[in-house]
Amino acid sequence: MKASLFSAQTSVQPLGEKAANGGYITELESIRGLAALLVVIYHIPKWNSVLEIGLINRGYLMVDLFFVLSGFVIYSAYADKISKWSDLLRFQFLRFGRLYPVHVVFLSVYVIIEIAKYMAQTYLGLQSPNTHPFGHNSVGALLEQVFLIQAIGPTGHATTFNGPAWSISVEFYTYLVFALVTLTFRQHKGLVFLGLTLGAFILLVGKWTYGFDDFVHCLAGFFLGCLTALATVKSKVKIPPLLSFLVFIATVFFLHFLRVRSYGLGIYFLSSLLVASLALSESGLLKRMLSFAPIRWLGKVSYSLYMCHFALFWCANQVARVALHSPQVIGADGISLPQMSVGNTLIVAAATIAVALVLSSLIFRFVETPFRERSRRFVAQTALFSG
């Protein structure tokens, strides 16, 4: 099952004053970091059953939490800032500058892996146990990745190459829908967002997505997040701090004890409640926890962490096969997977996550941040975006 971290940055500049007054933007970024870490743990290969825990097994539901969070942040920052076509172009280009550089880095990593597999098979006679070079990760899938359309519709290529990038695909075009609605229905955009939210949920409940599952999931969560932002902006209510903590605990329990997969849609509404309660409360235990410096740092690097961890787990699989000589089993999906003892599983998983955290910090510093700043400067200096 796919899981994702979503790309809206919770510290977007237009929310600066609100963050200073209400103090909730930092906490939302921390929520993103914690959820990103759960996604990473969820993606640990099944080397041993020691990690078969309810909370971890439902880590894929963090995708829906982040769609809601993304909608909340983007609406709060841009709902009143897209009034002409140049604004729309500026908005979409900034989203591109936020997403695409890190995507290209790890797409390139996977292309190199495919080339290495081809060289090993052709010249060394070494055969990959699971896929042929440029088989599943085909040239056609690569082109879809380049244009970010791999998860739009029934392409069959949503999780090719760097699998987590599927969410970048659907989010990028959901941003475009948001911008078009905001531009076209300025005074009535809330009603349109409500219609999109209800329509998406009807399609999901009825299973009428016809191969557009990923896109519809994104639309449902994102525009529910927009409605959450709209409601909190208009609300004068102050939420007791205890309530946000209770919603957080309820979300954890929901993930751990969920048994009926179709009930997973409930995560959308718990996510909306959690975001709204943090936005409308002024202090409390949960906010103090989320303000802890390491968790705030985790939120900052969460997009880079999300994008790098898949490749590192692929490398860990190779270490288990070659260096540790782990026995192989064929899973229900037909994929060969190394099996390790509890101790080795915990050691390899912890080491891989530690490397992922270090690498994500480097990617955040040397790729994500510089390219985001360059895109902002380019927008500020280009006439096309100021008309």
C-alpha cells in the first residue's frame, strides 16, 4: 500500500503573522514530521514480523492526514492571493520549485540503479531476484515521472522508480485545481470546495474512482483541509488545550486498532479535527510536545526524509542479501525478500533510518532550501509573474 508525505510547507511566509500570534504553524509542521517518520517505519521491508504492529501497519493512512494538512496550509496562505492569471502562474511555479528538485534527485538515483542492474546482468551475469532492468521501471514510466503524471489515472506506473513520488504527482495537479477554483470562483470558492469534497468522498465510498483512486484521495483530503481552514478563520471559538491532546490520542488509537480497511476514511475527519484543534487552541501539553526542538527539526526535513528513504531501504535489502547472506522468501506479491532475526532486523532498520535522517538533513540544506529560494527569486524578478 502506498504512503506519502505531502508537500505543502507549513511555514509558508504568508502565514508568518498568524504563526506569531497563534503559534500553531510550528505545531503543524511537527505533526508532519511525526507522520513522516511513521511513513518511513511503515515502509521498512518485512524482514521479520517484529514490526507487525497495528500503528505501524496503518502508517499508510498518514497520506490522508497530510492531504488534509496540505489543504489547510495552502488555503490559509493563498486563498485571497490568487486574483489574476499571473498570480496563478506564480503560485504553481512556486509549488513546482518546492517539489520538483528533490523529486529529480531521487528519480535520477533510481535511473542509476536501473542502469547498474542492466550492467550487472549484461556484463557480470548477475540477475536481480525481482525485476528486470527497465522492466517495471520502464522508459514510459520514466516519462510519466518527468511530467508528474504517473499517479493521474490508471497508468499502472504510480509507484515506479521512487515509489513515494506518486503523492507528488497528485498533489501538484490538485494545487492547480485549487488555483483555478480560487481564481474563477473568488467569492464562492468555499461552496466549490465543499462540492469537490463531497463529490470526492462519494466516489471513494462508492468505489467509483475508475483508476483515479490516488487523485480522488488527494482531492478529498486537500479540499477538506481547505474547508477546515475556512471554518477556523471564521471561528471565534477557543478550543481547550486538552481537546487537541485528546484528538491526537484518538488518532493514534484509531491507527492502532483499525481492523476494517474501509473505515480508514475516518482518518480524514480525525485529521481535520486535529488540525482545527491545534489552530484554535493557544497552549497545552500537545503544543509543548510538538514544540520540542528535535520534533520541529523533523518537520523541517520531512519532505526530504520522505523522498530519500525508499532508496535507502532498497540498499538495505541488498546488504541483507549480499553481506548478511540472509535467506530469501517469496511474498504474496511475488517479490523476493530477505529474512533476518529480530536483532538484525532492528539493527538494520535503525541504522537505515539514521542514515535517512542524516541524508534528509543534507538534501534539505543543499537541494530543497536553495532551489526553493531560487524559485522565489525567479518569480520576484520575472515579468511573467507580475502582470
